Amino acid sequence: MINTVQVVDSINLELINELLNEYHSGSLVENNHMNKVLPREETVNLIAEIVEPMIGRKLSRGYRGGNFYKHIWSYDLHTDYKTWLDNTLNVVIPLEFVEPQASLVIFDQVWELDSVTWSMNRPVPYLTFNIGVKGCPYEYPVKNLTAQDVDDKFHQTHLSRFPKECCFGLSGEAYLFQPGSMIIFDNRRIHCTSNLPDTLDPWKIGQKTGLSLRYKVLD
């Protein structure tokens, strides 16, 4: 399994602007809390070429999932892996943001089956990509659960919109949504957007625009 890494200054301002132009000139495919635009195949392949020397692995070419996105709402704990695509690698590329600046929380815990989104303490959502499931990760056969309460500071800083008891067994790290960087991780790892406890609405973050792509690791 690929180790999670954030590589700063991995793309220059010229490429950031080219990617933003691709987003703004593309066809919107969804407008429900998140605006999405599919990337061109040339973009998918270019990012693969940039990432390969960073992780020392060969990646697939061609589209295996992902999109440009713009949103202001925090996203629940979820995974992205699809067995029929074998697309275990996520590359998240922050492009621009409006304060307050959010983070991507990536957990040490792993869900090896097809992607799901945990509803935690709320009603199960109907989703078009993931399967919404009832309850919290510790109630499922998730790997690497700690068998301990989530760290208090970690919970208060990044996950306070969820009841602490629902985060039992979780551990991880938050990666700042920093344009110019790439966040590379195995998408079977549970992940979510951080919340910002100092905002009036803990589900709301500053507007952010980015590109998230998925790849098969070939060797």
C-alpha cells in the first residue's frame, strides 16, 4: 500500500492556471454541494507522469475516476476505491481556495471493499457514486482500528462536527489544502474534509477548487 505523502511545490503556477482554465471551460457534470468537471485524458496522463517519480511506481494511463471540483461543504468519512477499476491511488491537487483554509484528513484505517460513505450519527444519504451506509467505521470490518478513543485534540481540530464516540478507533493526519502541492494516498484509506471549529457552521469550509484523480498502480 502506498504511503500517504504531500509533496509541496510539485506543480508551478503556470500549470495551476492551465488546470483552472480547464475546469472553468469544462462541462459541469454535477451541481449538488459540489461542482464537478471531468478532466481531459491528456491531463490525467500528464499528472501520472509527474507523480511517478515522486512515489517510485508506475501508474496507469487513461481515466479511472476523479474530477475537478469546487465546493464549500465538508465531506463525510468515505473511501473511493472501485474494484472493477482497480484504482487504488488518489492524487489530490489543490488549485485555489477562499479563506478559511481547510485540510484533507486521511486516516490510518483502511476499507478494502468498494467505496462507501459512513452516515455517522445522521440519516443514511442517497449518493450517486458511493454507497451510503449506516453508522460509524468502528462498527464495520475496517482494518487498523486502534481500539481506543480518537485523540481529543485531533477530534476537536478536524472532526468536531461528528460525535467523538462515532470516531472511536480512528487515527490519522490532516493535510492543508495548499495550492502547488499534491496529496498522494491510497484511496482505500478512510478520508474526509476537515471542519473549521471557529466557523458558525461546522459543516462549512472556505470555498476550494481542486483536481482529484485516481490511478491503478502497475508495479
